[in-house]
Amino acid sequence: MDEYEDTLLVLVNQTLDLMWPLALFFILLLTYPPLAVWRCVRWLFTFPWPMQDRVVLITGASSGIGEHIAYEYARLGARLALVARREERLEEVEDNCKSLGSPDVQIIQADVSKEEDCKQVVEETVQHFQRLDTLLLNAGVAHIYSFEEADDTKGFGPIMDVNFWGYVYTTKFALPHLRRSQGQIVVNDSIVSFLPQAKTSIYNASKAAVSQFFETLRVELGSAVPITVFLPGAIKSEMTDGKVLLPDGKVASPDEAFRLRNEAGFGLFPLLPTSALARRVVKAARYRRPRVVIPSWYKTMFYLKIFEPELLYTSLRIFWSGRPSFAKRLSEIFGGGIKPPGPKEFERGGFRKDE
Ligand SMILES: NC(=O)c1ccc[n+]([C@@H]2O[C@H](COP(=O)([O-])OP(=O)(O)OC[C@H]3O[C@@H](n4cnc5c(N)ncnc54)[C@H](OP(=O)(O)O)[C@@H]3O)[C@@H](O)[C@H]2O)c1
């Protein structure tokens, strides 16, 4: 009986293998024109959410993308809960946000790789502001080493703990409050969730997990809590300056960061200034866009991966192979936005801050 059922199932799947692509072609042909009209109507009649006095919780607000997103919300008059581990940096960001127009800023020192800290972050925010309107998940850590050259595995887990579990736990605790306020979730993912950039395999995997988690959550939540996932390309920040986790789990010092950043040749991709990204993120969130790639030219890589994966994988391999890699040589030849930060930019004992 089992054998008969299995044969039948194989036949059904073989029929679907043949018929489904054809059926889908006709479905697309029929549905695309009305969908295009609907998109135009939606575009015309979607207005940005007013942010005055709304409460926005931002994780990883002490530097880089999170810091600049905080400034954008501050300009719109939002009240802010800023989360990170470095309290002094948060205090600086708090002062800047207040001078930009935020009526109330709360800073919360927390390590989002810990479930209890994620809970505390949400509880403290709601206790202070009595509501939560936007949860902006941004805190993250990366690495710059190929999987094979890592001489230790201790550094793998923390990347997943911050980048994936930190997002998941904070969302779990924030969701009841977001439902109550008809709020939204904004997620900092990355283009590496679909683009297999070399030397960041664990980081890429954490971002792919984030992508799929929030796409699934979007299906589960429907329109009750809109989710905006943004996928940045290469952006100026401490991370792209080389402040990354080493295989032993320790954070690279400015000296190590300088070496790593220069060796890897990541400068191949022209960096986008952090403030330019932040403006586009906040705009996309206020219009409740489901998914945005910033800058949008990286979207072409997605189509390349689907239609000509051979070309994409071969070029990525060529770019990152050799010592120095082709990517590094290119970044040395070009200058400007493509050039990695120089020693001067690391001078303050820290990392380059976006101008
Ligand atoms: N820069 C890019 O090219 C790029 C591209 C795509 C996506 N992204 C994503 O953008 C996000 C922000 O990165 P960034 O580029 O702005 O780099 P960044 O300047 O290094 O910012 C990282 C932020 O995350 C915080 N953070 C790290 N670990 C934390 C932890 N355990 N608990 C709480 N906060 C923690 C850091 O604060 P503390 O150290 O004070 O805790 C800092 O505020 C990350 O999710 C990253 O993956 C960046």
C-alpha cells in the first residue's frame, strides 16, 4: 500500500515539475496588469506616517547606521529609546538627538545577544514611554576571514547571537506592544543575505536567517504589524572600517581592524555615507515598504543570481581570490568612496565616524 502511495506521489510531483512552470507563466500573464495598476494606486494613496511623539526603539544606536537613523527620527520629533553596550557613546547620541528635535530620549545599556537583556530593553522602553510604535532592529557584528582560515570557532556563535537571536528575542517581547499601538517593525538585514560575498560566511548566514525569519513573520502577522526589511549595500560605519569579531570571539583592535580592512579589499564596493542610508531607511519605513535594497543598484545582483548564477559566482570568486585579491587591487587603483579608510581616520583610537 505504502509503495503504491509513494509511486503515486512521485507521479504527482513529476507532473507538477512539468506543468507548474507553464501554469505559473499564464498566472503571471493574467495577474501582472491588474497588479501594476494596484501598485500605482497604492503608491498614489500611501502617505508617510507622522513620527511626532511616536516612540521608536533602536538597537545598536551607539554608532554607524543605528546612530544616523536615530538622528533622522529625532528630526521628525520622535521619542527615542537608544540601545547598545557603550553607554558614553549613547550619551553623545542622546545629546545630538535632543538638539535635533527629539522631545524625549532614553538610553538603555544592554547586550542584545542575551535574551534577558532583550526583554529588559522592551520593558524599560514601555515603562518609560507607556507605548512602543516602531521597533528598529539594527545591532550587529561581522567578521572578515574565510571559513577555512579561521583558526578558532569561538567567534562563530556570537555573530548568530547578536545578528539573529538578538532580533528574534526583541521582536518576541515587543510584539504585544506593537499590536496594541498598531506599530511596525523595521529590520536592518543586508544584501549579503542573497549575495555570497567571500570572507563573511557566518555573517552572511546570520543575515539570510534574519531575512527568512521576518519574511515568514510578515505572512503570519498580515497587516497587523507591518514589517519593513531594508538591505544595505556597503555603508560607512565602524563595521566597514574593520571593527569586527576575530575567530576567537574578541573584537579587532583599531590596528587589527586597519590591517583586516585593507587586506580584504572590501573597498571594491563604493561605500554609501551613513546619513544617506538613514534618510532612505526612515522614508521607506514611514511608507511601510516591505523590502528595500539601498542603494538599489545591488538589486541587479539578485536577478543575476537567478538568471546567470554562473556569471555571479565566477566573478565573486575571481574578485576575492589571489593574494592580493583582484578586489583589493581594484580598490587600490581607484580612490574616493572606494578607498578604505587610511591611518588618519583611525587616529582617535577609535574608528572613522561618518561625516
Ligand atoms: N556597514 C555596512 O556596510 C552594513 C551593510 C549591511 C548591513 N549592515 C548592518 O547594519 C547594522 C549596524 O552596523 P553598522 O554598519 O552601523 O556598524 P557599527 O557602526 O559597528 O554598529 C553596530 C552597532 O551594533 C551595536 N552592537 C553590537 N553588538 C551589540 C550587542 N551585543 N548588544 C547591543 N548592541 C550591540 C554596536 O554598539 P555597542 O558596540 O556600543 O554595543 C553598534 O551600535 C548591523 O546589523 C550590520 O550587520 C551594515
